[in-house]
Amino acid sequence: STSHAFQFGVCTHVALGRSAPPQVLALLETGGFDSLRDDVFWGAIESEPAVLRFPEKYAPLRAAFAGAAARGHAPIAILAYGNRHYDGGGLARSPAAIDAYARYAGFVARELRPHVKQFEIWNEWNSGFGSKPRVKHGDAREYVRLLAAASRAIHRENPGAVVIGGGTSGVDLAWLREFIDAGGLAHAD
């Protein structure tokens, strides 16, 4: 896929079975979008501890990513959320959970190459999004530890990848300052 200085894209829900790839791809063209963004849920990829595989239910997601890339678009895979096998399904904070998340991130980057070059690490960590049970705030320093490990794994498996980090819920300037002060920018492309 091509790299764009500015991307005009949409977040889709193919991974959740809410959209079909042909419809999504047609709407991308009609709307003039050059990117789509969808989740690749950690819990679906690692449904058994230490066993990583793309489930059959993700065939449409792979098709959407491949179809977007074939049209010259720049798909983004969100490496999404907790896994019940680590830290109780919450934010990945422990060394074991961070290592497991990094393995998952590298696996997904390898599996989706060459169609996906952009990988977002979690999403809205600042609000605790994706944690179970839900926490109201995710610490920026803990997020940077996760981002650093995932970024290394992604670049090892897909050297041309672009790692996106620090996506917040709302404009959380205090959290973003903590993210920057913790060295987060060094691990995001």
C-alpha cells in the first residue's frame, strides 16, 4: 500500500461481522476514502494461551485489507484490546502480558504483510478502553512499555511497517504529555 501524508479513512467493523468486504470496498471508493481501519482482536488471535492463529471468521477481514491494498489504499489494523489469559483480560501491564501482546503484534504484522503496513497499538488506552473489567484510566507509562515491545516485534516481522501509538479517547492533553514524557514518540512512526 502507499504511504500518504494525510489519510482520509473510515473505521469499519468487518472483524465484528457487521460489514461485508465488497460493500466496504465499494463505499470506500464512492466516498473517496483512501484508508480503512479495523480491529484484529488479540483474544481472537490467541484464544488458547500461547497459540496464535487467524480464526476462519477473520477471512472477510483479510479480504477487506487485501482489497483495500489492491486499490492503492492504506489499511490500518488496530491491535485491539485485552486477552482473558493475561492480566484478567484488562490492560496489558504485567511483563507476561506485555510479552504476549508483543508476540501477538508481531504475528499479526507477519500474517497481514504485504497488505497491511500500518498497525495501531491498542486504542484509547487513556480511557481504559478494551479492559475487562473496565478501568477508567490507563497509565501512559504503562502504555509506552506496551508500545515499545509491540513496535519492536512488528518491525522485526514487517520491517516496512508503520506503528501508530498514543490514540486517545477525546483530546486528553494531560495523558498525551505523560505519553511524550515517558518516551512514547520514540516507539511510534
